[in-house]
Amino acid sequence: MKRRPCFYKMKNFKVNPHTKIGVGIKIYTLGCKVNQYDSGRLAAEFKQAGFIPAENAADVAIINSCAVTKSAISKSHDMINKAKRENPKAKIVVMGCWPEVYRDEVMKIDTDLVAGVINFNVLMKKLRIT
């Protein structure tokens, strides 16, 4: 079985590791308890790495999406738009079930990084590239 890459799209996605301290992160979570848990764990990983939760506009906005129903997909799309409105200069990351199941559909959306259900350490490394 051929293994698919966990990152499907990266567009000018660079966070300088020397300036990551103070980089604001917002995580938007949709879907099941697994997504809630994953987002909480991801937030803890970011905090430990020196990123800070953004109270206002973030530098990086992550949408942990859901694709269980058509309604969930619609909410995921709406959440991307909300993240863009609330964080106009942020890099937008879409991860979770939606890109895993409907990769081609999600790839058409203007975002900076599209990932499926991924290992958090891999995401953290991608956010540290220069």
C-alpha cells in the first residue's frame, strides 16, 4: 500500500525559529471528542515550544476540521473564513478529517498549509522551517 504524504500543500509557509517566541497561535476545533483532544494536545505542544495563544489576531490559525457530515464540512469551510477574518495576516493551516477524506476539495481553498490527520511532531517541525 502506497503511503500518502500527511502534508498536501505548503504555500510560502515559513516561521523563523529564532522569532517563534511570541508568535501567536489560534486553534479552531470542529467535530468529535478526538478532535477536541487533539486540539488540546496541539495547544500544549505549541505552548511548550514557545508559541503563545493569541487573544487577538494570530500569526498562525489552525483549523482542526471535521468531515463526518455535509453539515460538518460546511462548518469547516465557514471556520476557515472566520479564521481569515479574525486573523487577516495569519498563516492558515487546515488539518484533520476533512483534508484527509476530501483532499482535492480542500486544496482548492486559499490556505497556506493543508494536512490530514497528522503527527503533531511533524506539524511542529513544519512550523519551524526557515
